[in-house]
Amino acid sequence: MSPGSGVTARARRWARLALACTLGAVAALLAASGPGGLLILVAGVVGAALAAAGTWWALAHHGVVRWAGVLLVVGAPVAVLVLYTRAGVWPAALAAIALWGAAILCARKALRQIRRPHGMRAVARALPRRPVLIMNPKSGGGKVGRFALVEKAEALGARVVLLDPSVTTDVAALARQAVAEGADLLGVAGGDGTQARVAEVAAEHGLPFLVISAGTRNHFAMDLGLDREDPARCLEALTDGEELLVDLGTVGGLPFVNTASFGVYAEIVQRPEYRDAKAGSALEALPDLLLGYAGHPLYAQTDDTRLESQQALLVSNNPYAAPEPTAVGGRRPRLDLGVLGVVGIRVANAAQAADIALRGAGAASLTVLTCSRISIGSDTGRIPVALDGEALTLPAPVICAIRPHALRVLVPRGRPGPPTVAPPPDWRAVLALAFTRPEPGPA
Ligand SMILES: Nc1ncnc2c1ncn2[C@@H]1O[C@H](COP(=O)(O)OP(=O)(O)OP(=O)(O)O)[C@@H](O)[C@H]1O
């Protein structure tokens, strides 16, 4: 939307406040005695760049270099604070940082006012009469038992199929059998990988699908706006539900609901020790993967863009709001835009890591785009993929695509809704907003 359309007086006030705070931050820098303002600015930027470079050395190396990196991550911000104090500029620095923070908050608030209402639109549907729910008793460390999901679901008239934790069950086959026996809704209490496999069967048969947030991470449930603290609340959809029509991603013909990750992260989750000691195993493996990756880089081709020598590629079912590698636990504001989100990462040294810390999604080592289809290749015959966090390898090239509005998801009408997303502020839009005449509001 252009800033001129639908601009309200309130949006303009927030935009002007954002600009006033920005000017205030600049004034605080100028007010610092002598070259103090420049010192604050330069020391701040250098400190952030050094901390990012330290992060790179800590992740991409072993031994002494790793420890030197850790020292830099901790030491750089401390050194900046000491410098501010010794130069007597800390009050000005504090004021500048506080005003800059306020400017960003106001800018986001202004932009939120002009954004079109963006929740996914739910429609009323007849409630299911023969729902079948597949539950994994081991998911989320035993949430099925802890929240009495079997008893609660059966009390609402659902048939529950409990997975046997001692064997790996083909859940798609179970779901197909349930459909053959007359199920009119399929649901899963389990991790996102299991959700994807059963969701595909539901989509294939045009049946509604119920997501029960009984996994550990529950990213799909989060972006659907479901309750992640109490999975039992997802069952309310069986008696008071409505439907969302969402997209499904496919990788080499396999379904995914959140992400397909190629490269460094995919290599880490292939390791058998990953499930038991996730952080430790990742730290052990990262140096080889990051620095040794030159041997088998990834390349990718969309309809109009080619990406060369990528270390990691993250393909998501709809784009993330803040597509930066530092935006851990990101969110997708919508799951029904009919496009894949793609983030390509190519970091070879500490300077490029620092560039990402300073410029975020604008850094040269990051590529952020959306597309409806992407082909991913490598000079090896098979490519490791983490599909909704689960490890597999697929023959290259791997084709990722989106199936728009393929899945009907039944959600409770009283769901909490997704947490609000704060995208990075677009200052050109804020500037335009601040000086645009507001449109007359409704009577
Ligand atoms: N089809 C299956 N049959 C039997 N066991 C399974 C099946 N799928 C997963 N498991 C096992 O169940 C456990 C829980 O996995 P699941 O992915 O459901 O939840 P989680 O790991 O707690 O959540 P998340 O996927 O969010 O990390 C794992 O040990 C996994 O190996």
C-alpha cells in the first residue's frame, strides 16, 4: 500500500513522533561535548561489528580462535560502555540510544496503522461428525498424557489413534486408512513433521485438518494463532470451530508446513547425536560445515533469479516477517499468500558476519525473495534437507513448490490468535506518512 492511501491522522502523528525522536537522537549526539557525538556513533558501530565478528569466530572455529571470539562477543560491548564512561559521554549516549529506540517503536506503530487488516480470513463450516485424531505420546516430552488429550478428545466424540513409541509408524498410511473407514476430519497431536504428513492426506481428500499443539516447538500452531501453552484448547475446534484455508509446501514431492532447510542446518540435523544434545552437537559441527562448505555449495534457480554458492537456504511455506538469520523464532503473518519465502545465506568471513549484524536483511551475504517454485542443486548427487526439522537426503536438483490454499484447517473460534509481528521499519514510508495529508475518516 502506498503511504498516501488510507492515511489516518493517528498514523501521521506516530510518524511525526518517530521523526522527532530521530532528530532528538541526533541532537543528543551533537550536544555531547567536542567530538563526543562522533565517538558515540563510531564506537557503537565498531562495537556492534566486533561483537558480530566475534560471533562468527566463535561459531566457525575451534579452540583458541573460538574462545577469542567469545571474549570479543562479551568484551566489545563492555569496552564501548567503559569508553563512553571515561570520555564522560555516557549521558548523551544513553539519551541517543533511548531516543533511537523510541523512534523505531513509533515508526512501527505508524506503519501498523496503515497496514491492511491482515489476519487470515476464517469461514464457518459444518462441524465434523467422525473425527479421527492421531496422537504421539512422546511429543513435547509427553504432552498427550500430561494434558489428558486422549480422554478429552474421546469425550468430544473423536476416535483417537495412539502411536506406539517403540516403532516408527507410517502416519500417512494410518491417515489414509482412517479416511477409508469414514473419517470426516483428520487431526494430529504431535510435532510439525507428523502434522505435515497427515495434513497432506487431509488435503488430498479435501477433508478438514485439526492441529493440536502437542509438539515441542509448534511453529505451525503458532502461525495459525492456536494456543501453544495448553494443547487441549485446540480440541475446542471440534465443538466451536471455523476454517482457515492455508497453503502447503512441497519438497521433491514431500509436504511441509513450515520450512525446508538446506545446507548448514540440514547437515547438523542429519547427525544422530543431534536429538540428544542439540546445542553441543551443533557447536562441534559448525566450523567444518561453515568453512569446509566451499567444496559443495548450493545453487538455486527461481523463475527469474539465480543464487550461486549458498551455504544455507531456508525455504518456507509463506515468507517470514523478519527474514534474518538473527530473527530466531520468527513468525509468518499469513499462511495463505500462495508463495514460498526464500532466504539464502553466504557468509565466508567475520566481515560479512558483521555486515549482517549492521544491515540485517539488507546485507550483501543475504538474499531474501519470494517465489512459487525453486530448484536447488549442488555438485553432490544427494542434498541433505531438514524438512520441518526432520532429517532426510533427496536427489539433486530438489524442486520446492507451493500448493496455494491446499489445506482446510479447523481452528477454535476462541483461539488466542497469532502474536503480533513487528517488521523492521521502512523509513521512506514513515517519512512519506509524516508529510501526507490524512484522508477524512468515516463519519
Ligand atoms: N511416526 C512416528 N512413529 C513413532 N514415533 C515417532 C513418529 N514420529 C515421531 N516419532 C518420535 O516421537 C518423538 C517426538 O517427536 P515429535 O516430532 O512428534 O515431537 P517433538 O520432537 O517433541 O516436537 P518438534 O517436532 O516440535 O521438535 C520423537 O522421539 C520421534 O522420534
